[in-house]
Amino acid sequence: MGIGVSLLLIAIGAILDFAVTVHTSGFNLNTIGVILMIVGGIGLLFSLFILGSWGPNRREDRVVTREREVL
């Protein structure tokens, strides 16, 4: 799950939790909104900390090769 999907889940969850006032039988849309926000937050943290350290900007991935001239 990337950062964009995580932010989308948080946004949809916030809309369901704070803006929707529909009363349904069997399930609660506000609870589903809270669950989506939690899943989006966990996915965002995972994307930032775990996947961010595996990207192409890692310092350990850079290799510097220097050639010396033999006299």
C-alpha cells in the first residue's frame, strides 16, 4: 500500500465518520469510517518508515568507484 492509497483511505474514512449521518441496520458507517482511518494510518506509517528505507535514496545503496592511475 503506497502513500496515495493510505491518504485516500484516511480521507474516505473521515468522510464516512464525520460527514455521513445515515442510520443503517446491520452495520454502522461511522465505525467503518474509523476502521478505514486506522488502516490508512497504519499503511501510511508503513509506507513512510519501512518502504522509505528501501528506496533508491538509501545511502548504503550508493557505490563510489575510484580508479587509481598506476605509475
